[in-house]
Amino acid sequence: MSRLTRVKDTLPGPKSRALLDEWHNYEANCVGYQAPLVWDYAEGCLVTDVDGNRYLDWTSGVLVTNVGHCHPRLVEAIRRQAGRLLNNYDFPTPERVALAKRMVETTPPNLDRVFLLSTGSEATEAAIRVAKRYTGNFEIIAFSGGFHGRTYAAASAGGLPGPKKGYGPIMPGVIHVPYPYCYRCPLGKSCDACAMECFDVMETIVKAASTGSLAGVIVEPYQGAAGFIFPPDGYLKRLETWAREHDMVLIVDEVQSSYGRTGKMYAAEWEGLRPHLMAIGKGIGSGIPISALMSEAEVIGVLGPGEMSSTAGGNPVSCAAALAVLEIFEQENLVENAARMGALMKARLLEIQEKCPYLGDVRGRGLVMGLEIVRDKRTKEPAPDLTRQVIDRAAQNGLLVGSVGIFGSVIRVAPPLVITAEEAHESLDIMEHVLTNLAA
Ligand SMILES: Cc1ncc(COP(=O)(O)O)c(C=O)c1O
């Protein structure tokens, strides 16, 4: 049987090695660990490096290229627009108007305004500000392990130390509460005996910490950077009800979970959530930087003209790209494909878990799954060294993966949503080979 992947070198190949050496002399060394290779070009789910090695991709960049790498219709839309207009700042363009309408039409019905930006951090930062302006309060409830970006308010709301380390006190008013990390439940519960006691703990913390100035709660539908951690069914709906009872703005951070990733257009749909604000990004441009804050008109209406805008918000190339992405989603039923391929992949990953002593947990839905690597399934001791081994060996065998997690011990399974059954099986064969041959 012919294979899609081909790795002829011991990585890095000669051209990659030369470029990596040069790169380390010039670019700041503050980005995350990647397998040693230099990307050249990519198409669909396949990435080719500068040495001609070809890999299947479980990264989608970082959950960005949802319609597949360099989808021809996306590339054509970008080319066409780039030849006509490159910046217009706050002026409208036909593409901007069309995109705003389409985006409002696709989000939960209460979200009837869009504010266009460039990065996910900008969108969550804006959401926090809007929540404060709208309520006149300043306290933000946020979750430990959360990641909302690297700007000041976004990083302050985040519950991981990396984006805050060494920058002095975080934004005042953030109250961090625990997120339900069921594989490592701090209350020692098992899923069948869970009555969401962690929700009661969360409420108790807020009661003890709040000075009575609650503005909003910001939450990821699943925690991405913390390790693809999914809350139990019903948790987010309960959070929504609780937020509304306390007159708080509910901000759902769908920067990485939106546009089909979980097998629904928005992860909020799984529980029929009606957030006041929703931040989206990454996949909405599928490679071109664009993000957005979706809002109820009344909530964002608290901002007057000139009170918020961004140099590249509504950029014509980004808008043309985002419009093309929405069209591709419809034409190719990508949400449905994500659900179908996700189910296929999860079933096989659960089988692989039985054979691999280090694969502690397989979790997720659609095409976003986490593989938690542990030293021992009983003690659940995290194994970041083995996780790095998985990244390197997977690449050597033709599969690109990245890692996340509070302990750096979770492999990301997040291929482009165009993945076919053939590509899924070949990539799973590679992962099975790697996981069942780990050297502890
Ligand atoms: C949930 C979530 N929010 C916000 C961000 C920040 O997005 P950006 O890196 O585009 O600023 C990310 C990025 O990984 C994210 O996963």
C-alpha cells in the first residue's frame, strides 16, 4: 500500500539543519518546542519540509488551518483581494460588510454584532474591557489553567504562569477558580460519582473573594493550553445560569474551539450556551490573521465611536479570507467531517491506549483530542520527557504533533478538518507505532 508520508533523513535533514542553526542566531528563543525540521510548503493535511520529507499534520499550525493548508479557494480569494486593496482601517469595504453579516448569521442567535480584530489576545482583551464597561464593575472570574492570550488583561485572566512570569502584579480584580480537570480531579471523584462538587467549590471561592464588583466570567469551552481538558457535560450551562443570576457578563473564549473544531461550528452549541460575548480567532482565517469579538448589541453598544478599533481590524485581505473560509465550510461540510473523523480517530486512540502503558488518558471530541502521557497509569505521574520523545519520534516517522498541558505532557491531536479516512488511519498507524515503542 502506498504511503502519503515520506521521511528519508534522520531529522533534521541537511537543509533544515543549516536553517535551524541560522535561525537560532537571529530569532528570539521564546517559542515552543517543535520537532527539528523547517517547513517549506503544505497542502491539505500534508506538510513538506525543505529537505523534501513529507508529514501528516496533527497541528493545523496551532489549530489554525481548519480548511486545510493552502486551500485553493482560500488562496485564490487572498490573491484576488491582495491585488485590489491592502488596508482601509476603519472604512467599510464590500467584503467587510458581507463578512460581518455572515458571521452574525453563524453565531448563537443572541450575538448580533461583530467587532473585527487580528489576534485572539486582542479579542479576549476587548471582551474583558467591554464586560467592565457594561457592568460598571471590575472583578473578572477566570479559571486556573486557562489561556486567553498574552496581552495584559488576557494574560492576567489566564491561569497558567508562563504568560505572567516576571511581569509584576497581574491586573487587579481577577479571581481565579478551579477548572474541572476530571482526569486529575482535585476532589478525588470519579466521573460516575461526580455531582460537580467542584462547581460548589468555585462558588465558595467567589463568595469569599469578591468585594461585590463582579463584572464577568471568562471561560474556554475546553481548556486548550492546559492540556485539552473538557469539563463534564452540563458544567458550562450551569456556569451560564450562575453568571446570569449574578448579573455577570459571560465571555466564552472560542479562539481555538470555534469553526468546527469540536464537531460543531461553535463548541458553545454542545450545551446551547448563550454567552453575552464570544471571542473567536485562529481557524476563522485558516492561516490569515483575523479574530473577532461577537457580542450582544446592547453589551458592545456601551462603547461609543472611536473608543475601540485596531489598525488591521477589518483588513480587506483578512475579510476576503474569512469569507472564503465560511464558504469552504459550507461547500465541504467540514463540521460534519470533523465529527465523523473525530469519532473514527478517538475509537482507534482508545484501542491504542489499551496497548500503551504510558497513554494515561484519551479525551476530547471532534478533531481536538488530548493524549496525556504518564509514567504509570496508576499514579498518573506526568511524563514530559516521554511526551517530547513522542513529538520527535512521530516526526521521524512522518507525523507532526505538538504538546500542551499544565505539566507539558499532553500530545495535541488537531489535524485540519479536511482530513480523510486514509490520512487518519496512516497518521494513527504512526502514532500507534510510536506509543507502543516508547523507551521509558
Ligand atoms: C483559547 C485561546 N484564547 C486566546 C488565545 C490567544 O490567541 P492569539 O495567540 O491569536 O493572540 C489562544 C491562543 O492559543 C487560545 O487558545
